[in-house]
Amino acid sequence: MSLIKLDYTVPQSKSSSIPNPPGYLTPFTTKQSASASSKHVQANDEALAKRARQSTELRMKRAWDLALSPAKSLPMQAIMLYFSGSGIQIFSLGMIFMLLTQPIFAVLNIFQAFEPFRPTPSAMPRKGVKVAAEESTYAPLIGPMVIYVACQGLVLALGLYKCSSMGILPTGSGDWLHFEIRSNPPEWSAIRSRLLG
């Protein structure tokens, strides 16, 4: 009977040509660990910084999408208002009520709407630097918030225009006659002065 010896070791030249899978950390010996630990920490810091930058860019993109969403719905709302007619009916009044109240509530709840897009403070402290407790602010979201308020103002203006075209808005002088004070007549006639005494 012949004995067969199997060699399970892989030659070093083959393994160096194949890259490691993503996320695989090569095991270090004691000699390699001292020299490679600084390289590994630096590469890890760069990867975390890149991931944080991509996350911030994605959040800002989504914040701008939210800010412009009321403007994107304006053409459809204008078409619906056109087809609802200019008469005072339950459907057109419901549309106007929606167009007048929705922007007001949206502006009042603006911080709640932009809460998911608020940037988080850096979670990775640097070596030797004492990091104070950071709080995330809305400062990077000022631009999208201003545009969001302006777009909600356009929706409100569309609702007010429809109210005006239906005649619901008190824009004429005849709408305010109840609040006008009658002035005294400039002169009295002889007949009127005799009647009043």
C-alpha cells in the first residue's frame, strides 16, 4: 500500500493576486501589527468619513425633494380647481378648504417635516482632541426650509385666487358696508329742520 501525502497549503503567489472580499480584515502577526495598525486606522477613518459625506449628501438631496414637493403638485391642483368650476358647491369649497389649511399646517410643522434630514454630529472623536457634546442643528437645512415655505405660500396663493374668482373673498367696497360709519349730512333742508324741531 502506498502512502499519499497531500499538501493543503496554497502558494503565496496565488493568494496575493486574489483581492480580499469587502470587509475582510487580514490577520496580523505581532511584527506586522505595529506597522499596519496606523495604516488600518487611517483607512478606517477615511472610509467612515466618506460614508458620512455620502449620507449627508443623500439627506440634503431628500431635503430639497421635500422642499420642492409642494411646487410639483401645483399644476395638478390648478387643473383640479379649473374643473371644479366657479360656482359655490361642496366639491369646490372642499378643494379651497384644503388649499387654504394645508399650507398653514405645513409651515407650522416645518421642523417636524425636516427632522429626518437634520445632519447628525460626528460620532468619531479625534485622537487627543477633547470633543464637546455636539448637537445637530438645522443650519444646513435653511435653504430647503425657505424654499419649502415659499412653495407653501404659492399653494396658499392659488387657494386665495380661487376664492377671489368665486367671489368668496371680500375684495369689493360693497363687502365692507356694514363696517362703514355714516357721516352727518353737510346741510339741512328747511323742511327737515322743521320736522326735527
